[in-house]
Amino acid sequence: MPKIKLTKTAVDAATPQEREYELRDTLIPGFLVKVTPIGRKTFMIAYVANNGQRRKPAIGRYGEITVEQARGIAQDWLAEVRRGADPSAERTASRQAPTVKELFDHFNLQARLIYLTPEGRSLKSQRKPRRGDPAACNPAPPGSAPYASGGKNIGR
């Protein structure tokens, strides 16, 4: 693992070999570029999190971002690590967050459990009587005043 100042020229000059290798930066400790046998060059940052775990997350590919952009990201990540955060763990946790489809499916399941009977009927239909039902026209119990006039509600 040679240590050099990572510049555009140095990264361009890095050629693929039989095995992958790393070129480490002399300016920022832990900032490196990994060169794979197929020629892919990936910027990475190596650090030890506050819980003692060694981390080496990828920052981005060379060509998609420049050396200077990757160096700036590496400095930001190292500053977060010094403050007690773990950017790699946060990134992993955000990838494991539920998707919109998963949230919708969960909501839909909970709604069915709350608003449907075991037979699959809506609780709303049980609360509201159907149109044309005598109970809908005459909410009063049988034998009271509305039923005295032949079952029809006089006020309507």
C-alpha cells in the first residue's frame, strides 16, 4: 500500500494488476483509492468507529467524482467520526429503512385488522343500516309512537 499524494495524474497513472491494491493519500489519513484487476478505481475512507469497528466505506468511483470532491467528502466523514457519529452505519441504516411500498402494505394490513370483521366485511356497513331497511326509517323501538301509524315515520 504505497502512500502518495492522490492527484488526478496519480490516479490516472494507476494501472490494474493481478490483484486489487490501494493507493493511500499522504494529506488525509485513511483516504485511499482502490484499483481492481479490471481497472475500476474507487475512492474509499478507512477509519475506526467509536465502537471499535473498522470501517472502509466507498465514497464513489473515479470518473463520477473527482479526486478533490472525494477528498472533501472524506474530510467531512472524518469530521463526523471525530464528533462521535458513524457515517457508514448511518448510510447502512438508511438503506434498510422501509420502502414506500412496505409502508403502504403495513398500513393496509393494519387498516384491515382495525376496520374489517373476521368475515372480511367492513365495520362501517354494520354501523349504518342499509337503504330501505325499516330500522333505517324508524330508529325507534317497536311499540313506540312511530310504529302506531302503520310502521311509517310520520315526520318524513
